[in-house]
Amino acid sequence: MNDTNNNMDDLEKQVEDLLNLCDKLTQSNGTLRSTVDGLKTERSGLIQQKDKARTHIESMITRLKSMEQNT
């Protein structure tokens, strides 16, 4: 009977540990999802900045070529 109680206690402890692990993983997953969302937003902004810089540089090159041809 004592072995059965010990086995049940061990099983309860394992189940409790698994539930705690599930809670930690759920929290960690939420944090990671938030981080990913933030990084996606940041990436989008950086792409927009890059495109704006590219357009500006292309415009400057065009103006320089135009000035070069006029001289």
C-alpha cells in the first residue's frame, strides 16, 4: 500500500511539474510572439526607409548626370 501511495505521489508531482512547464512555455511563447511582431514592424519600417533612401539617391544621380550633360 505504501508503494502505491509513493507512486501516486510521484505521479502527482510529475503532473504538477508538467503543468508548471506548460505555463512557463505558454508565457515564453507569448513573449516570443510579441518579439516577432515587434521585429516585423521594425523590419517594415526599415524597408520603407531603405526604399526612400534608394529613391533619393537615384534622384541625386539623375540630377548629377543631367548637370554633367549640360556642361
